Amino acid sequence: MRIRCLVKQRVVMTTLPNLSGLRLLGNNQATATTLFEHVIKHRGNKEAGCTIHDEDWEEEPDRPGPRPGSMASDDEKAAWKLKYAKYRAYEARMDTLEDHRINCAIDGYLMYKEVSDGRVDPPPALDTVFDKSLNVTVGGKDYELKALPGRSTNPRRDRERRNAFEQENPDWVRDVFHEVCKRPGKLGSISWNGYGTELSGVTDWYYLDTDPARRGHLFLQLFDSKAMKEAKHMPTEGAFDGRYLYIAVVCAYPKTIAKDLLLVAEEASRQLGCTGVALATLSNSAGFYYSRNYRFMDKRDGSAIDTTAWTRPQIINGVEKTVLDPEMDVDVPEDQPSPAGRARSPPDADNTQERSRLKRPKPWYVTGLAGLSYLTE
């Protein structure tokens, strides 16, 4: 609608806002909800206490790692001091941000896949599997998952386990780890210096692709007792009541290798008598995991979160498949806990209602450390 106003012999054209897309909410209020807002509402966020999903945060610099010893060169000490100062400045900025501690997008969302078919039953005794290699076969290829000894709930032991890994795999730590775990955009960086100690604390077995191309690695931890789960801040109820395997980190390139490593983890879980595999994913890798039958989980009661309203059919290589659409806004009545089967809101370029903060997913990746699971492609 245009209104013509005469002001001192001049014609001024004023355009009123188009309110056709504005929806009025009655008693049974409905709000446009994105996938991750829905997952947060149903307690599927990995980090306890976070309440929002916002991917527009500052890129995390490399962590400085341990202070160089007395035998390090002056250049090495100076480089560490510079990296340390940069990271401390970053932490100080993050601490001043109101939503840093409540942003679920940083540590991701809990997903789980049941893999009970073909699993060893009864499960093997723990003393027969820990500190020993696991050998699995996937697609006709044999994989050896080496053990990281000294499993413990005491974080002081994590440094010892890190040293054991470094002594066994010095080339991988120096040349490969950071290369296969590179991530785009503002997802932060994953380096052994920064995360090696934490990762060692949540690893019982690991696999390094020793192909000349060095295309990826996989780190796994077994959760069996309730005490062990609680010590590592992992879920204990519902689907997580029994023995399950957790993917701490998986980095791989290309995608075919990533799929193989997931299958390796699932086969290892069967050998260990687990009921399933758990992981933490960032938003831009959730679709990949969903396509591999991983589902979002309520971490408190261990139940699956219904996300069917955020799926759609898509033809892939001539086959119709159901894919996840995180950007879809679904009208969810506030008193309706599950939005299954609700239709997508029609697009409206002039809709003045506030939309989700969710940005378009960045290039495909997958991610935890008991707060991370990183898969790169």
C-alpha cells in the first residue's frame, strides 16, 4: 500500500510494511522452531547448562599445549609464550560474552545408534579386553585398534596416557594429527598439543590409517559401569543404561574413509558386547550421522528425540532417501512436546516475524572429546 502525502508542495512516497506473513498466536501458541532449538528443548545438547544454538562465534585459536621443558630452544619457548598469550586473550574475550557458556553449538549434540545385531552376548569380561588390541574386519579389510593402557577415572593419569601415545606414534603426533583434523570456518582447530591430554583421557582404543596418504584416525572409549559414565559426564539412563562405545574423535578424508571408520567403530562395539555407539556432533555433521542411522538422544532419560518434522525425501544416486534439514522452521505449539508430522511453514520473503539464529551449515564435517567427536572430510 502506498500513501501520497503533500508536504510543502513535494510528493513523498511512503511504503508500509507487508504484514501478510505475520502470524497471530492464540491460546495454543505455535513458534517457528529449528531442529537444534528442538533438540536443546529435549535435552539433547552435549554440554549441560547451555540453552541456545548460535554458530556465529569467534574462531578458537590453537591451544598452547604443555610448557616447553628446559631442553627446548629459545625459539620454541618464545613460540609457546606467544601461543599461550593469544589463547589466554581469546579465553578472556569469551568469558565476557554473555552467551559463551550457554551456546550449545560449541560442544554439539548427543547422537546414538543401536548396533545390537551380531553383538557378542554375553559381553566379554572387561579384564579380557582392556589394554589389548581389538581386531575387526569391515568390507573385507582388517583393522587393528591399538589399546591405550592405563584406563582410569583419575584425570592425573591422562598425562601418562598421552605420553604413552606420543612415544608409540611420534610421527603421527608431529606430522599428521593436525592435518587430518583441520576444520573450516569458525569451528575451531583440533591439534594434539591442545587436546592430546584430554583426548587420552577418553580413549581406550585408537586406529591410525597407515596408508601412505594417512587419511584419518579414530579414538574410542568403552563405557560400562555407572561410576565410569558419571566420572566422564556421560549419560547413564535408557539406551545408555548398558555397555556402549563412545567415539571420542574421528577425523577422516575423504568421506568414504569416514564411513569406513564409523563401520569399524560399530563392529568394535559388537565385539565388546555393546548395545550401541554414541558420539557428539556439531550441527554441520548431524546430517551425515543421521544418514548412518544415528539419532538425537535425551541425555537425561536416554530416549530418542523425535526429529521427523525436520526431515524430507531426497533423491540420491537415483534412490529416494530421508535426509535431515536443520534449516527448516517448524511450527511447534508450545504445549506439544513432539512435532512429528507437522508441515513446514510456507516460505515468505516478506515475513517480518523473527526467524531462527541458525546459519547455513558450513562445509561437511563431523564431530567429541567428551565434549568433542570430530570427523573431517
